[in-house]
Amino acid sequence: MRRGRWKEITAISLYVLLWIAANVWINNYWDIIRRGELKVLVCIGRVEDINTTELVDQLLKVRVLTGPLRGSLVDVENKFTGRPFVDRVMHIGDKIFLQIPILSEREGEIRFSKVYMGSYFRSGFLLNMLGGFGFLLLLLGLKGLRAIASLAISGAAMLFLLIPALIRGYPPVPLALLISVSVTLITFLIIGGFNRKSLAGTLGNLGGLSCCALLAYLSAKALHFTGVDVEFGFLKLGTVLWREQAAKGEMWDFRGILVAGMMIGALGAMMDVCMAIASAVDEVKKANPSITVLQAIKSGLNVGRDVMGTVTNTLIFAYLGSDLTLFILPSVNFPGVGRVYPFLRIINREATAVEAIQGLAGTIGLILAIPITALFAGLLIGGKRVRLTSAAQPISPSHRSEPSNAPPS
């Protein structure tokens, strides 16, 4: 009873903390950015009223929620262009980012002439969903709490170790491999404890990631990937970064960053496979302590063959689903032009080929991680000596009872 209450209290506390972060901390965001000599106030607003004029499709009355203009009502024009993927039909209650160019500041009073509408404000909903995710995990008990801890450590390692190191110019592939293996080891120690099972899973993961990195690097070199064909909305982010770095006289290793991204993309599924095989071998050893190393390896391979049937689809479907719109284009007839995006043209674009190589290299790495993990699990776990308990010890002949020849009573 106490344990159940502890789980509920912890889960509710986590959700409340994330709700506070979503509705207090994030909702109070504002900043002043510079565009040359012009200062622009970026804040959050909520649509209070909507009107229509002959020149403007939607004239929005927006309440400023954050920043020095908090509480003010401002007018924002929302003109439609006729392109559905650009136009946004606003509704009362929608939260959006506002961009307000500052003309002058006197005694804390800000003068501005026009307010521009930015993107939707989505962070609050995302944090609430994250809170629901953590709530469900914690309902599972201690394992759920450990899963949240490992997820937090993994995210912190990527955000505060990998990205800053890449910006400083460290070699991307060795860095990503080191951080990935470290994250794997820490995750396995948190989830499974300090034992041979965790070590076997980590070594198998290291082998699979190394194979994935090698395949990705060879593919990037053979297919002449530059690593700069990265679209960020309507902005070619990679090209812009390349120009900025070239102007400074220094260049990032874009191809290496691309390969490192492929490794990290396969990390989660590979951890799942390696831990499943190592845990299966460990359970087999507990059920049959007399099993040999070779038998333990075969058991891991048998489990791996079953896992392989579904895990090979994991990354392929993940990357295919993320670019499903792109694969629809070859079947679309554009008026007066026809099919301007044939399949061969699309698959030969660098961005598309990168997605294909990412899925294939990651999946091949997953498949190779299976025998590697089975080998290490068999050597580490199968070769472990297990002391038999008194109940499991064989009975010596001297203690066996002799059959009775006496007739039954």
C-alpha cells in the first residue's frame, strides 16, 4: 500500500513540476534580438478578437502575455497568400510569437509602429505531453523512475556535451561514439545494475555502433555526401552554415557531423536489442546454471534471430514515415508540367539518399550487434560459475532410499 502511494505521489509531483514549467516558466518567455542596428522584442501573445477588412484577411487583436509590454493589446495583420502550407487561419485563444521592432525606449516606455506575427507557441503543449509521458512511466514503479533518470542523463549528454563539443570543432565520429557508449553504459547500469549483463550489452552496443559508423562513413564518401543539404523549414540551413564558416576562414566537418547523426539515430533501437539479448542470456543462465559458454552464445543468437525479424523494420519505417510526403511526389501530376519529380530524381538528391543510408546503415548495425552481443553475453554470463544451492545439489547414492519389498498395507 505504501509502495503504491509512493508511486502515485512521485508521478503526480513530476507532472505538477512539468505543468509549472509549461505554464509559468515557458509561458513567461521574452527576449530582445538584434537585426543590425534594429532591436526587436520577441514575446508571446494570445488572440483575443478577430476582424476582417478589405485589405486584410484577418485583423487580430492580440494580448501581449510576456515582456515589458505585458497586458497590452496590439493589432496584428494576417494576410493570406493562397498557399495552404504558408497561410495560417487564426482562432480566438491561439498563442503565437510576436515580433515587435522597437523604434525608441524612454524611461521604460517602448515605442513601436507595427507588430509582426511569428509561429505558433507550441512549447506549453509539448511539456504537458512530456509530463503525461513521465506520469505513465512512474506508474510502473521503480523501473519507470530509472527510465526517466536514464532519459534525462541521455538528453543532457547530447545537449550539454555532444553539441558544445561539435561547435568547438572536436572530431564528430569519435566524439559521438564515445558519448553514445557512455550513455549506453550509464543507462544499462541504472536499469539493470552493475553486472555482467550490463557490460555485455554495452560491448555489443559498441560493436554495432562501430559497424554503423564505418558503413555510414564509407557510404558518405562513396556517394559524395557534403552534409550541407539540410533543410530547416524553407531555409537551407547547411548551406547558410557553410557560407558563414567559410567567411570566417574555418570549416566544420559537415560529413563527420552527418555520420555522427546517423549513429545517434540508431542508438536507441540498438540499446533495446543489446539489452534484450543480454537479459535473455542472463535469464537462461539463472534457469540452467550448468549451461556452457557455447550454449549461452547459441541461446543469445536464437533470441537475436527472433528479434531480428521485427527490429529490421524499426529504423526503415521510422525514416520512411518522417519523409512520407517526399515519397508521394513521384505520383503527383502537376498541371501543365506533369511529373516533375520522378522517383530516380528524388532518390538521388543528397537529402533523400542520406535518409536511405541512415536507415540501411543503422539497420545493418543493428543486425551485426546481435551476434556481437550474443558472443559477449555468452563469454561473460555463460562462463560465470554459479554456486548450486542445497536444494539443487544432486542426491548422493548413499542417501537414496532403498525400494521397499514389503507389501502395501
